[in-house]
Amino acid sequence: MEKLANNSTKETKNSTLLYLKLLLFTFLTAGQSFAQETSFENGKTYILGGLTVTGLQSYNEQTVKTYTGLREGQPIKIPGDEISSIIKKLWSLELFSDVEFYYTKIEGDKIFLELSILERPTLSNVTVYGVKKRKVEDILTDTDLKKGKKITESLIANTKNYLQNKYKKQGYLNANVNIATAADTSGTNTQSMVINVKKGDKVKVKDIVFTGNDKLSGKRLQKALKKTKKKKIYRFWKKSKYIEADYKEDLSNLVDTYAERGYRDARVLSDTFVKVDENNIELRINVEEGDKYYFGDINFVGNTVYTDRQLGQILGIRKGSTYNGVLLKKRVADDSKPDGQDLTNAYQNNGYLFSSINPVEISAANDTINFEIRIIEGKETFLNHVTVAGNDKTNDHVIFRELRTRPGQKYSKDNIVRSIRELGQLGFFDAEQIVPDIQNPDPNAGTVDIAYSLVESGSSQIELQGGFGGGGFIGTLGLSFSNFSLKNIFNGEAYKPVPMGDGQTFALRLQASRTFRVYSLNFSEPWLGGRKPVRFNLSLSRTQQFSTTFGTDGRLDVDKDRGFSITGVSAGLAKRVQWPDDFFTISHSLSYQLYDFNDFNNGLFNFGNGSSNSLSYTFGITRSSQGPSRIFPMTGSNFELTAKFTPPYSLFSKKDFKQIKEDIDTTTERLFEIGTSPTSVEEQLEFSEKSDELERLEEERFKLLEFYKVKFKGDWYTTLVDKLVLRTNAEFGFLGSYNNDIGDVPFERFFVGGDGLGNFTLDGRDIVQLRGYENSSLTPYITNPITGSLEQDGGTIYNKFSLELRYPLTLKPSASIYGLSFLEAGNAFNNFNEYNPFELKRSAGVGLRIFMPAFGLLGIDFGYGFDTDLVPGSVGPSGWQTHFIIGQQF
């Protein structure tokens, strides 16, 4: 660029003037306001002879030229609007900290320009001090501080303000953030950034002072502040802290507290924040209470679908009762409950989506307020299209058959809520992310579309575990597919890794050790025939237990030629019914078990050879309304009542069971007289003969098992606060006999105590969880007449009660985790005569549950038993017990 001062010609003087105008223009367009006298009327039009770009470090010159829009040979006015627009355009990119235009020379009507720019530095890395390492990534994401970002003054200021406000909202009112940048020589025009966060301590509320309150005490008003609490030493469940957003919400709660007690005109006149010291503040709240009011006449206007009486019953507010603005609002439209009992839901559940309900005060005489509930019912609404999205594995028909919303049906909010629950109960989708989207509402046509957005979660589980127990290694392999497709079992393309999508359940479980083997196979079809919700179940099982003895060297010897086995098959049907409501299911099942003994007597049974047969029918009534998720229910309940029967064979048998019983009693009595260690040869022979006789009599008595078994289980789920859920449980079981001479069968009994898990089931027993005690330690003991030892025979009656508080840590599809605390009490008894529902063994403790789709439920409980268990020789409380939970009920 030539120095203008060296030119003396007239053209040089004009060029100098133009150069000065360009400099003035550049300065003013870089953020300053144009002076009033600045004008482009005197600008001269040139032909652009050339454009060069200087100051570039990381950008291509041709790219910048192209972005300016200037091209050689085009006419350009100097000074003029075009240069101004280009500079503004370049500034808007926020890529440059300086932009200037110069001209280098003028040749006739041609002008040569130079664009001088200064690039902003690029962010190379960020270091954050003062926060936990796991929080750094979130900060970088929230502030968009990523490598390659251009560093601007606004970026630094916005980052600082964001972080300071972030921590102030969390109660760190003294939070301070400093940001510094420095050149980074590892790159071209790059800078590193250091963020130093000093949160300080959370500011506590030392005192809350109310003024103007005569009707309600300061103590009562402090309770109304749900999230802003005064600092107290003994309060550990709700820490004192000041968070502005929570405080503003609490001021609204304060007004609602007055409104609930009739003071509809109450308001907060002022609230003052007083700083006591660096870590403590005082809140001063001045209120105006006003007068107390009562409900007067409440009239309904515009209603044709429901009568005044019907609406009045739903509203539930009587003339003369204390005015309660919060209650009135909830009875008109309760936003906190999707299935609330309010007027809005009453209309929306009857097809009137476009209805509008507004309570209006029409007069206030003295202390009485009269209302009109003005209703615009709108047109009756029907569903037009119902669609689902997000089901990549599950077939559409599996979803649509569970929906309570069908095209052509009346719109019903209750049906939408129920559809969400049913989809969540399938277990194929993340219940937290089932979203019904109301689309294309048309008030004139009275139609609406619903689109369900779904996120699939894993529906298959694998159980692969090993451990030592029962004298050796125990290995388990279990496969469970809860979204199986049987019709595609011969379709090779459907194996991903197995045929999926039809909602069927297929489970295979193998377990083995030196002493036992278990094989089981289960199949379930929830919609048999595909038209109605009729569930079909089929299961096959085979259990083998081998005889064991301890050798002289203390090692366990296993004799596989002697043992006990159960072979079983069962089939059942369960149908969802509509009465008393459609949460009920009636089930029927038929099962057969063959119990086969081969020189096996371990004390569970009084015969070691022979077999027993059990053919039984089970009738069940279930009402299941818990939801929305089957993994972590928050509302609803689940009740199960089952009755299991065998045919009363003794009514038709010619056997004299009374005589058999007398013979058994006589033989047993004689065995006790001889004792378990007879001394003389005669006693040894007699003991052997009587033992064989007892086995023969027991086998004859139980050749065909006859019994009835009744069980009840109830679970209630109540949401207390947020997602804190109380699970209340009650259980009862009773095993009875038709014929007293036969007595109670040695199978199908109740074993109470421990984690509730059983490695295998020998005899149809029920394993009942009662934490804080060792497994089956609350099961009664009897004396074996042959061995003379105390052995568990199983209880014929039990009851159990429990309270469990649950709170979720995360409910993501990949893993649902929740913590719990519990109180439990229960016991088992030998017979009904000994039964005492108040003689309970108590426990308390805490636990954790983790549900992962691939592995099912995993958990651990720490329980403390307050009472002595039933194990002979036990004294004092059971104490602390640790229980591991694998694949148990939720």
C-alpha cells in the first residue's frame, strides 16, 4: 500500500480523502453509531480491480473472498452500503475480532481493495477446578465448551454467569467463578481455558419471621413452606437451604394454605432477604390475611350430559362449608392426577375432549361466596387414527391388542391412562417413556388422533451362575424369553438371536450339582387364539435328588442309584374378565406330579421306597392394577387368591384308613420306645421290622395324595411423596386334609424365613421370604420316629405382613435401581390348633434392587431379626442377616 502523503497530484489528494472516508466508515461500522452528518451521497462508483485478504491464520483466503460476495470486475460504490453490509456480515460470524477494508491503489476507474481481518482464538482444552471430576463433563456440555469453539467475550461472560447462577440455584449464594485464557503453542491461534469454581458453603435459613399473621400461627405457616426450612439441629430429613426457585414456589404454597382455610384474599405483601453472615440468612415475610369466607350456592350452567346432581356429587362441596380455593380447583381439574375424580376428567372420560369448565364467583355477600360452574361441553369426540412408533422388535398386533383406545371409539382419558399401564406391564417397553401424543384435534369434526411413542427395553434374560453348596459346586443355566414368537421357530431369518415379537414367554432352566439335578421348561401364550386375553401356560419339570452320606474321612459320598425324583406337568388357562372390573383374572390349571422314591429317606418323608401321585386342580382369582411399571409400581394393588384341590380319593376307596392310622400310631410309638440305638439283637430286628412296616403304611396312606391348599397374597402400592412408594403386603396360606385319618400330606408345605429363594423344589413346597432370619429357620420341627432327630417337616399354615418403603435411584431402560427399607413379621405353624396370628417373628432392614433386562432382578438385603428363630437350641434374637436376591418378584 503506497503512502498517500508522498503523492502530490490532484488524484492523490482525492485518493487520500477516499482513504480517510474508508477508515472512518470501518471504525463506525465496527460497533459505533454513524454520525448524523455521515452520508454516502458523495460516494464514487469504481470497478473492483482486485481483492486481497490479509491476517488469515486458519481460514482459506478464497473462502473468505467468496463469503464477501465481491468479485473482480463488478461496480462498487466507495463509500457505500455494500461495504457496510459485508462488514456486518463478517462480524455476525463471531469468527473475527477485527475487520477493516483498505484500498491499495486506484487506476483510472479501477479500485484495488484489501480486507484485513484478525481471527478470534480457538479453544484447545478446558480445565475445571473446584468441582467433582464426574461433574466436569456435564459442565462442558451445558456451556458448549468444546474443542474448536471460538473464544469470545460473550462466551466467557455467558459461561461465568451460567455457572454462578447454576450454583446459586442450588443454594450456594456465595458461589464465585473465575475464567482465564492463555495462549496454547501446540496449535495455530489456539488458547486453553481454566475455570476455577468456588462454591463455598450452602447458605442456611437461620430464621423465618412472619408479620401480619393473626389467624394462622407462624409455626403453621413455616410448615406451608415445603422446601424452605429453618435451620434446626435435629432436622436431618429436610436440610435447611435457600434456593430461590423453591422459595418462590413456597410463597405460592403459603397463599394456598390460607386459601384452604377460607382466606381467599390472603396475599404476601412483601418478602425480605436479610443476610445475617456469609452462611446464614433471615427471611422476613409480611402477609395480609383478609377475612374468612364460606361457600354459598354453587350452580351449574351449560351442562346437558350430566345432571346438576351428578356434577354436585363429583364436586363434593356443600353450601356453608369453609371456602377452600385449592379444593375447588382440584375438584374442577386435578392436574396432579391423570385419573383424578374431578369434573374435567368426568367429561373427558365420556368423550368430551373439547369441554371447558370454569368456576366463576358471581357474588360475595358478607362472608359467603356464590359460584357458577360454567360448562362448555363442546362436540363429542371420537378417535380417528391410533398409531404406535418405536417398536422395532415387538409386532404391532401385540401392542394394539393391549390398547384401550381404538379408532372409532369415544375419546376417554381414562382409557389412555389404562393403555399406558397395560403397555408398561408387558415388560417390553420402558414404562417411563411411554408417551401418548394427542394429534390433529378438530373441535368442529369432533375427532382426534393418538400416537403412542415407545422405547423398547430388553425382554430376554439369561441366568448363568455358579457356587458351592450342598457339598459341592452348583451350576445354573437359565434362559427366559418374554417376547418370544413360536410361529417363527422354523424361520431362520427370525433368529436375532431367537424369534421375537409375539409376546409369548419361553423359559428353560437347568441346574445341577453332585447331589441334585433340576430341569424345567415353561411356555406361555397370553392371547390364545389371538382374539381374547386368554393366557395359556404349559410347564414340564424333572427334579432328581441323590442320596448322600459322609464317609469316615469327612468327605461327601453321593449314591446316584438311591434317590428321589419328581416328574411334573401342568397346563392352565387364565382369562381376563369384565366383572367386577376388568382388572380381574380367573385362572384354572391342571397338574400332575409323580413322586418316586428309591431307597431314599432323608427325614422329609417316612417312607424311602415307592411312589406317590398327585393330580390337582387349581382355581385362582387375581386382581392386578399396579402400575405404571411392573418393575417399580407406584400405584394400584395386586391380590391373588388360589385354591388347590385333589380328588377326595378316600371317599371312594375301600381302604380302611382309620385302621392304617392306628397301625401307624402304634408302630411309631413302639419305635420311640425302642429308641434309635437298640442294644439287643431282638430289639434291632424289631426296630428294622417296625421301620419297614412304617414305611409300607406311610406309602399306602399317601399313594394317592389328597389335600386342599388355600393361599392369599395382597400388595398395595401408595405414592407418598414424589416417587417415594409404600408397599404394604399381607400373606396367608393353609394346607388341609379331607380325611383326618389320612392327615396332612408331607408335600406342598410352607417353609418360612430367609431370602425366599430355593435352589430347587423337592416336594411342591412354598418358600416364603422373611428377611432377618436364615432360610427356612421359621419352619416348625418334628421328631423323626425312625432316626429320632429333630427335622423340618414344613408348616401347614403361615401368615406374613410387611411394610416396604421404596425410592428409585434411576429407572432407565438399561438398569432400574431402587433402594428400600422394610419391616416384616410372620410365622409358620404345624397345625391350625397351634395357629396364633399374633405370634409373629419380627424383622427390619434395608436393601437395594437392580433390574437389568439381560439378567433380571438382582439385589441385596440387610435384615435384623428381633426374635429367636425355631431352630432347636437357638437363643436370643436372630440378629443381622445378609440376603442376596436373584430373579425374585419385584
